[in-house]
Amino acid sequence: MSLTYAIPDLHGRLDLLEQALSRVLEHAGNQTARVVTLGDYVDRGPNACGVIEFLIQWSFPNLQLVALKGNHEAMMWEACNNFVEAEWWVEKGGGETLASYGIEYRVEVPLQRIIPDYHLQWIDQLPLMHTDLHRVFVHAGVDPRIPLNQQSDRTLLWKRYPKGADSGHGRRHVVHGHHADEKAPLVFRGRTNLDGLAWKTGRLVVGIFSDDQPGGAVEFLDVR
């Protein structure tokens, strides 16, 4: 049985990411497996720079990494490339990200001089979605009425499911973060929300999915 481990919104919590990978390695044993990180590596928490560097320098030969983009990476990239006002990003948690690079935000300092270019290039190239036979992994969500190859970036990065919405996408189960809820994991018929507000609570939920079985997770790792 091959497994996929899904890790939701980290928001600068490198400590929880390192603990999660230790647990995943222990759980996977000698098997090869896939790790899908669901985006939102930056903002709010203390070490966004460290999280990005950890993922860029990924060093687990038996774990294939699929790192997805979240809306906070999109905001960071847009602010650093002058597509949006830097203050807009800073107010949404970007100040903590800049602090992790050793900088206190000042209007007169261009962000491109602060963030290493290879970090911004890595963010720019992150995919918005990962699919396998039974599931869709995405940061925020998908529109169940639209084919996967026609989903808008805004939906994939920013969608909010109505309370109690249980649809997946066709026969595929949707695995997402973005909807912060301390009661996570929230499991519905067609989707699973893993975002437990880890940056604030210190609790990270990792979903474990069997690549051979349809539906939701076969198990969860509770990382604290």
C-alpha cells in the first residue's frame, strides 16, 4: 500500500514541520511515500524563511515532495514584484515573514532586496493542485461544477466552502487547508479540511491517505 501524507498550513512553524517529518518517516518505515504540503508556508508565524529553505533543500530520499502554493505565497510574490501594495501583504502577516529574513518592514526599502531571488523563483513555480486517482490536493478548494483543468487560480487559492458543504470533485475526494479551524481535521463525505490553525495552537494535523483506496484519510498524525 503506497501512502500520501498531506501537511496543511504551516505559517512559519518550522518546528512543527520538522516534528511532522520525523513522525512521517517513523510511520512510513522503509517504504517510499509522497508528502504533499498544502501551501501557506509564510506569514503570521515566526520562521517563514526557515520553512521555505527546508522545503527547497528537501533531503528525504524515500519521500517525494509535492509542495503546493497557498494564497499567502501568492500575496508575498505579488508584493515583492510590485503587483500589489507591500503594506497590504504586511498587514496580512507579511511583517512576520520579513522579520524571519532579519528585516523590519520600511516603505523605503524595496522588498526585492530583502527576499532572496531563489526563494521568490521557487514560490513562482509552485503548482496550485496535485491529483491522483482518488483525490485532489489543493490549498483552498475546487469548484465541483468545473473540470479540474479549468479551475481558476482564485478558486484554488482563496475559495471558502460554505458551512457543512460536503462535495468533493466528481469521484475524487478533495484534501485542503485554508479554512482555519481548531477542531480540524474536519471530514465530510467528499472533502477533508486539515487546517487546524497550527501557527497559533501549536497543533499540526497530518492526513494519511492510501493511494489505493478512495475517500478520506486512513489515519491522522497529531503533531504538537
